[in-house]
Amino acid sequence: MRPLLTAAILMAALPAAAKELRYATTSDPNTLDPNAGNSAPVFSLLNNVYEGLVRRGRDMSLEPALATGWEPIGAGEGWRFTLREGVKFHGGEDFSAEDVLFSYERASSAESDTSSWFAGVEKVEIVDETTVDFYTAAPNPIFPDSIANWMMMDSGWAEANDATRPNIEQGNFATLNTNGTGPYMVTERQPGLKTVLTAFDGWWDDDRGNVTSVTYTPVQNSATAVAALLSGELDLIEPVPLQDADRVEQAEGVDVIRGIEARVIMLGFPHDADSLIAGGEGNPFADPKVRQAVAKAINIPAILQTVMRGSAEQATQLIGPGLRGYSDAVEPKAYDPEAAKALLAEAGYPDGFRFSLKCPNDRYLNDEAVCTAINTMLAQVGLEPLFETMPVANYWPTLRADDHDMYLLGWSPGTFDAEHPIRFLLATPNDEKKLGSWNFGGYSNARVDALLPMIQGEIDEAKRQAMIDELVQITSDEVAYVPLYIQPLVWGVKAGTEVVQRPDNFLILRWIEMPA
């Protein structure tokens, strides 16, 4: 087994302007394996360590990374990528076409949490040392966008360390160790405590600021994080609690950076469950009237005003305005508790019923407080939620084990396109077709499944949007999920620190410029 770091020879002495960044977030990535955790905390960290064929720039546009260019093959048969030459992994290995093929086989495998990205890929072929072809079952105009977070791994390193496939449950060498081509190397990893990154002097690009070493610490207690920022112990925290944002903004020596994340927070249902975790016969949530009642029972404007301090906006669907495919076909769900009670009575539950409501308490901004408010609102219409919160490290395994009834989920589309949540959250779960991998409630609609491949392959924007509009209307009418709001971004930084706040909430270390 190779040691954690084999690239010390490639590290140069730190320049005079070198800066150390100390930052904290609430959610520690549950893995360093780029195929074992399909979540923003994982990709935010690993985008500094690993690289893909393409990447997103400061304005979120697609740009070359380990591929210098790409073009369609024939009449929609697939995509050809031309690889960058002279790229080195942190361990000194050469990046090659074989690594691309290996990374595809690994990322698309049944063991991978990223397999859905390659649902339409039929085969991958190495044309020559610098050319790789991806053949798709149907024309796929958004394929390059869909792989912006797909990361290249060195095949020899993975094989030598018995990490040729991810292991989500038990982990393997790649869970705690990395060997990417990116601007930073992981030099120390203590899950839940500390992660240290050091600038990789052998990086092929030169687009980076003056941060040469990084110490990341997960801090679940928001008051502790704010105090550390104000005292100078930390240079950046994410997020700043909304209730503290104004106070932090007025403090000397720190700045608050605000934005809107491309993440919709929603409630999910156990659509395909035979019975509820809380007991009793049958599954009331299988009835659309019950799901409609839940939507009408939640006073989203009140949550936005009180819990979110007016910093968020109500969502109508699984993506927010401004993203490709956003539909004007639906309106926000109206708060109407009396109508909610009537719908429950029509569905045969005039006295309500018991069910589990599970939420994370350290994943989304004010997630526990939001769920506490929802718990109260549901009880006010006669429902009996058994409310439970937990750290995100326990939350994802709970959802994957189907140990839930209603649950809270946030989704940020990696492609910034409506197709992304359709594929992950609305498609009928199908491991063989690599669909619905985050559809924990098992929502299923034949028309939605039929529309997805047509949306994926349609080049005409008007026709494509019409299909998306139809799909959004179907899933809204059926209340596949209850979209709540679009999450805000609130970061706190040492005064004078220049950062880029991307709407995917990724912290790109190479774009940070710290003051002298």
C-alpha cells in the first residue's frame, strides 16, 4: 500500500506571498472517494484535489480542464474529447487515456454513487493517446455539462491500493487518501476533525491565488464558528447563521458575502412503501390527496420570514429561476390549513395518522429549525409526525436504508439544468439503467420516465421546454415532492479576502486571494 503522499519531491518552497487559509463548514465530507459520495460537501472539497475533463469557471460556464476540447461524434452518436498532454498526478504518474477509461468504468459501476451520470453512455473507446470517444444511446447535447464533477483517477494508484471500485458502506484506501491532478494535495485527513491541503507545485495550470496551505475544520456549532471568525482563529466560515449575519457584518476585520445557491430544499415522501415506519397498516402517503394536504399545511412564507430571516425565496419546482429548463407552468403552493384538513378527511384520515419525519441538523442552512417549524405546522392540521433530527453522517445511511417516512432533502443540479433532478430524484429507481439513485421515496410515473430520454436528447429548445413544462406540471399535481425554498448563501471571511461564491456552494481554493 502506498503512503498518503508520494509527491513531496514535486513541492517547492512556499513563496514569500504564501498564505494559509483556515476555514470551517458545518458538514465534513463523508469520503474523499470521488465516486462514493454524490454530495456538495464531497465535491466542494474534491474539486480542489481531483479534476475532470471539463470544469466550471467563475461564471459557471463550461471550460477545458483535462480535456482541451470536445466535439459531437457524427449525428448525435456521442462526444469526442481531446486530452491535455503533460499532466501529472500528485504521485508523479502521467495522466493518460487509460485513466479516462478506468475512471469511467469506476464512476459508472454499480458500486458508484455517481453512476447515474452515465445512464445514456453505451461505450467508451480510446482512439489514441490523446483522444477518447463516448458513445451514447441517443443524442445527448448536455453530456459535457453533466460530467463537470466527474473526476479522473490514476488507474495504477487505484489498483495498487485495492481501490478500483468505490465502497460506500465500508470504505477503502480512496476513502481517506487522494491522488489527483488538481491544484491542491490532501496531506492530512482526520474525518470529523481536520483536513489539511497543500498547493501542488506540479499543477499544469497557473490560474490560482496566493493560498498555498489550507486547514479545514468541520464545526457543527454555529456560535463556535462565528466566535472563531471574529477572534481571527478562522479566515472563512460557511455558512454564517442567518440570525448572526448582521452582527458579523458590522464587526471589524470581517466581511459577509451573500448570494443565492442553486439548491432547492424540499420534503420527500415514502411513495413506494407498503407501510410506514411509525407503524399501522398501509401507506397514507401513496394517496396524492394526503401529499397535497401536507403541501397546504406548510406555511412556507412564514418559514422564510421567521426561520430564514427573509433571505430565501419560495420554490415552485426542483430548480430555481435562471437555470436552464425552469418552468413557468406552476405557481407556489398556497398555505391553506383548512383545505389540508378537508383533504385528509377525503382521503380517509380525518383524525390524522402517525409517521416519521426525519431531518439533518448540520447539512442545510437552519435545517433543524426549518423542520421544527414544519413539524408544528403538520401537527396543527391533525397529523402526528414523530420528529427526529440527526447529523448528516447518519442521515444519508438512514435514507438509503429506507428508514424514513417523510424527509428533508436539498438538491443543487450539477449541470444547472432541469434534467439533472429529473434523472436523480424523479425517475423510477433503476440500478441497471442508473436512474433515480437519490429518489429515496421511490416516486414513479410512467410519463415522467418516458419524457426523460426525450428531454435528454432534444436539441430544439422550444420543444425541450414544452416537455419539461409537461413533466413539471405532472410532478406538481402529484406532489412528488413539496418544494420549499431556494437556499441562500451567507459566508463570513477575513476582511479583504477575495473569494468567488459559486451558486453550487463550492469553495474553489485556487480563486482565493488573501490580504497581505
